[in-house]
Amino acid sequence: MTSLVTLTIAGRRYGVDVVHVREAMRAPRRTPVPLAPAVVAGMVNLRGRALTCLDLRPRLELPAAPADQEPMLVVADVGGEQVGLLVDAVGDVTDVDEDRVEPPPDTLVPPLNGYIRGALPDPDGLLLVLDLEAVTA
């Protein structure tokens, strides 16, 4: 049994293993990082610690967020480091049996198929399980 935190990005639902998630909050104001790749949305000061914020939309080939949208920030442990993930919404924590998680759909093309660990059919549609190590690399 594993627990997934559900996230919404550009109207699509993703799942992240809850063991990686430290907290979720309204995203504080970010300081831009000059010459950083598009995935780096800036830095924030989180209780005295500098935290890199990533916008996964470019990696997941999703459209840019509307300028007036206030994103949520999910603080996650990835590879021993904390990183902030900008998402549109944070949903429920869902307990799932590992055997219910299917391989990623064949319709996912590179590079997307390298960022998705699996897929979980549910009543609200397909929940794509993110491989945090890959999508934040």
C-alpha cells in the first residue's frame, strides 16, 4: 500500500508519493534566477532557508500558467534536497495498492514517458504518478 498526494497542474491530475512531501502552502513571492532554465521559477525564503522553486509545466509540456494565477507550493524531498514544486492545486491523499498502478500509457511520448512512473485509473480520470527524481533533475 502506498499513499499519493494528488496535484493539479494545467487541469491534469498527478500523484506524488506522500513520503516525499513535507508541506503545501500558498506560494510566497519568488525571486527570479537570471539565466536559469525555464523550469526554475525562482527562489523563495522558507523560514530562513533558500528553496528553489520549479515550475513543472515546461517539463510536462503543459501551457504556461495564467499571469494572475496564485499557485500552491509543494515542498518535497528529492534526492536528499528540498525543492519547491509550483502546482495549481493540492488535493487529497489517496491510499492505493501498488498492484493497481499500471505502467505509463503508451500514448505518452518522450520526454513525458520518462517523468511518469505509472498511471492509476480512478473515477475522476487517469491519475499519472510522477517520478520526482526524474522530473526535477
